[in-house]
Amino acid sequence: MCEDTLMKLFQRLLVAPAAIGLLSPLAANATEVNLNEISNYSDIENIELANSFDNNEYSNNPLLAGGEGLVDSYDGSFSETTTASFSADFAIGVEDGKGITSTVTDGDEDLQATYGFQIDLNTSFTGEDSLDISIDAGNAGNDGGTSPLAEFDLNGAYGTATGDVLSVDGVSYTFPVGDSMTVMVGDNTDGSALFTTACAYGGPSNTLDDCGNVNAGITNGGVMAGAAYDFGNGITAAIGYAGPETGIMTDESLDAYGANVAYTADNYGVSFTYGNIESTAVVAAGEVDTFTALNAYYTFDNGMSISAGYELGDLGGATPATDESVNYFFGINGEVGAGELGAALGTSGGQREGTDEELMYEVYYSYPVNDGMTITPLVYVKEQATDGTPDLTGIMVKTSFSF
């Protein structure tokens, strides 16, 4: 007997036990089964196991769907237009003057560590639209909101007991309308998702990463809808709405509306943002809070960029002495060595009229170890307005993985 004949006989003997195990379900569902598929799997010339997961012909074979797919139809995998990306962050750090178990300054310098994890799923149905789902987890919520590591804005609900819980962080659907307009609807998504803020600064801290546009870029989550229009000459305009899941746009609901106009050139940009935001306090007084923000940036030929932002707020329902708020920001960043070096200063939260100003200063360096791993050390100082309270100094390091 020739060698080829012996090889084929040996191959069929290998699949005989599996074929016998399948006889019972095949007999019960004979009208639905493609028996040729079973025969094909005994022929090494038709499948090359080493490449089966890279070969589109066999990756779509119903027999690869765990055994339940012994039918011609197949729907057991991701759509060909679905992509998934993953990221994990680990942070460790300390803040002078704040302990892990206290919400007030107590002189402790507790070294703390936490993590965050995120899955982003993206699917397109037409090639121009996008269904986006973000799933988060982290143990940041276990510290009662006292951790200085909150400055890294890791996934996990700070100030609650919901750490280590996998949750949906946002669902949105974006689609084009004509050649120049984009529309987005979503839930648990910022109403300003389609806004363009003219800022080149990408610092890691939660306080200064909004570039001074603290409130005008509405971020109250909930149900959202927005639209953006690209005029094609560097000018874009956008509107956005965000509100609760029930009672949308009613007198009882707390709604937020915003608008944004931006101009972006090759090495500079400028944007104007307006936000009209309701809160429990202002609605009770028959008022709303309004904010206007102006942002700009410029990138030099050497790659360094400067960014600035200024926001002015009119606080409805507040007393005349405290009915205005101010936020401002200035930052510089750019490539230094293999990574990015950045420094910034700005107001630490909303600064009300008639109160002592609190500023924050920070310096960071983001170093890419490889394509999927980045290490970012951060040092910052937060001024404290209360007399006799020392400024807070934080030193921390975040390691980020993307895959």
C-alpha cells in the first residue's frame, strides 16, 4: 500500500471517535446537517490546522463554532466590522497631608495603589457610522474619595463603594447626515462629545486635563444627543444636549445644553464653548448656570505646544457677591527625548467671586516603553484656600497598557 493511502487511512481513523460521538445528534437533526462538512475535516488537504484561524475560509466554517454549528448558517462570532480595544492602568502614589482613611488633612502620607480597566467595542454597519460601547472596571471606588490617585482619573467610581465592579461607561451611536454633518445619540455620554476644544495639552491629571473648559463642555452624562457640522475650511460648529433618562426636557428634569464653534489650522486653533446647565439649586430659584469658555493653542516648528483656556460662569440663584466663577489654565507640552514632557498651572476647580483663589501646578513625563506600555510620573501642588492649611503635594506614577 502506498504511503499516501496509508496517511489518508490514518487521518480517517483519527476522526472516527469524534464521528461516532456525533451520530446521535446527527440522527435527530439529519435535515439540518451538512454531512460533507464532517468528511472534509478528515482531509488534511482541505484544512491546515496551523493556519486555520488565519484562513477566512475555515474561520467561518460552522464546525469551528464549538460543535453547535453543524449547520450551514453561522452567527457565532463578531461582525467583521467589530473591533475591540483594551487598556489597563496601574497607579501608585502619595499626597502630602492626606491619609487614605480621612477626607481632611491629617499629616499622613499613605502610599496608595489602585487600578483601572477598560474595554472599548466599536462596530460599523455602513462603513461611515459607529456604534461605540465602553465597559469599565476598577478598584478606585473603595477609598471613599480620599485618594490622591483620583488625579489620574482611573476607571472606577471615586467616592463610592462600587470598586471592582464591571459597568457600562457609555453607549453611543454616531452617523453622518449628508457630507458635512455628524449626529450622535447615546446614554451615559457627555453632551459635548462632538465639541472641539482648542487645546494641545494632554496632561494626566483630572483637574487640569480639561484645559480650563471646566463647565461649559457639559459632562453631566445621562441621555445625550448632539450634532456637528464641518464647513470644510477649518471651521466646525456643534451643539449638544444631556439630561436624565426620565422626564427628558421637562420642568422636573435637570437638563444641560451647549454649543461650540472652533477654527483649526495647521499649527494653531481657537474655540468658543457655551453651556447652559440646570442644577437642583438653580432650578429651585428659577435660574440656570451659564458658562462661556475660550480656548486656544499654538504648536511651534520644534513640536512644542502652548495651550490656554479661560472660562467665565454666571451662577444663577447665587447671591450677587458670589454669582460669578472663573477658571483659567495655561500649559506647555511636547516631545522631549523618547517621551512627552508637560507642565501646566490653572485653577483647582471653580473659583467663585469673593473667595480665595486656589491654583494647581503640575509636571509630568509620559514615556512609551514599547508600543503597548507607557509609564507616566506626575508631580503636582494644590493650593489650599483655608488659612493655616498647607498646600497639598502629590507624587505618583501610572503604568498604562493598551492591547
